[in-house]
Amino acid sequence: MQATTKRPPMTADEARVFSHQSLSSAMAVALAKQACGCEAYHDVFTFVRWKAQGYYVMRGEHAISLPLVTLVERENEETGMVETRKIFSSSHLFCRCQVARVGYAEAGA
């Protein structure tokens, strides 16, 4: 069994940068947030990324849920062939109009 190492907290600059972008995810965000005009990869982040930037999600806000499919390749020990599996999960995102800067009172509270 491998020991897991804890990653250091994400910085605010790291929270705004993405190693890859998905057109389908951007379209799903655009459809979910048509009224407010928030843009994927600019105004929409995960809870952890908002927290790294100094924001919190306001009480009662609901996340945008995006389906994720991850392809995992591993070698079959018996046959020696590489097998590809799909792992299904989801990502939960919040847009700029759902968060507030830490230290500021929540609107309407």
C-alpha cells in the first residue's frame, strides 16, 4: 500500500489557472447559469478554488453539478494487456454570484 502525501493548500493564483479546459463543461455551465452571465473558467470554480481565492459560498446556494468521466489505464497482470476503464463521478461548481469575500457580511443577512 502506498502512503498518501497531503498536498499543500492551493494559492489564489493557482486557483485561477486550469491545466486543461473542456468545451462540454463550459457549455454545461453556460446552460446552467444563463441568467447571471457568469463564464466558465473565469467566474465559476469549485468550493476549494473559491476558498483559495478568499471567498466562501453563501448559505442556501446550490452547486452546478457536472458529470465527469475519467479514463484509467492499467496493465492486466494475467494477460499483460493494457485495459482502459471509465470512472464516473461529478464535479460541483459555484459561480461568482453565489460567493462572497471572506470577512464581508453576507448580503441580506
